Amino acid sequence: MAGKLNLTFTVGHTGPVSGQAPLLTPTLHPSDLFPTRVWQARLDPLAPHLRGWVEEVLRMRAATPEPAGRSTRQGWNSQDMRVLEQACFTSLRHAIRAACGSALREMRVDAPDFELQSWINLH
């Protein structure tokens, strides 16, 4: 695995750390505390809708240019939290609901009754 790894250790000291190299190299023990299964699916049959979805999102941004939150530094997010309920996103909503239903059944949650929350983030 390539990349950077940054670790910070504080042991009973809250002031500035001297430039001296540490004398201890701690042994790290991984813990899988929060395992999360991730499902992925290809939505190639919906590709013809992509251009219309992009145009709709750009219309949404033009109509309400101020982002709804601060989590998109220099980007934009929609105020609407039910974007998938719009008519142009019907096929995507159906695909996502079907996929969620499959995942819930896999987890042995029968007859799932759920709502989707959906919004747009542009970065």
C-alpha cells in the first residue's frame, strides 16, 4: 500500500515537543471496531439520462446559488433533501430503492419500509 501515514502520540505532555527523536516505537494493534459492508452496482442502462440529470442539477444551482451547508468548501450543495423525488430522477430513484431493498433483504430485514434522503454536492 503506497501513500502517507501520519500518526500523533501524546503521552502525558501537552506542551511543545522538542526536536529530539522519540526513544519508543510503539507497536500498533489494529481493531476492526466498525466493519461496514459497501455495495456497488453499475448503472450503465441509466447512462442516457446522465446529460439530463447534469442539466437539472445546474438549473437547481442557478436557481439557488447559495450552498445549503458548509461541508462543500468552495462547492455547492442543494437545499432540497429529496432530489430523487423530482420527476427527472425517477429511473435513478427506482434503481436506488431496488438496490437498498436488496441490501436490506441480504441483511435479513424483511419487507423494508424506508425513505431515501437525497441531495446534490458539487465540488
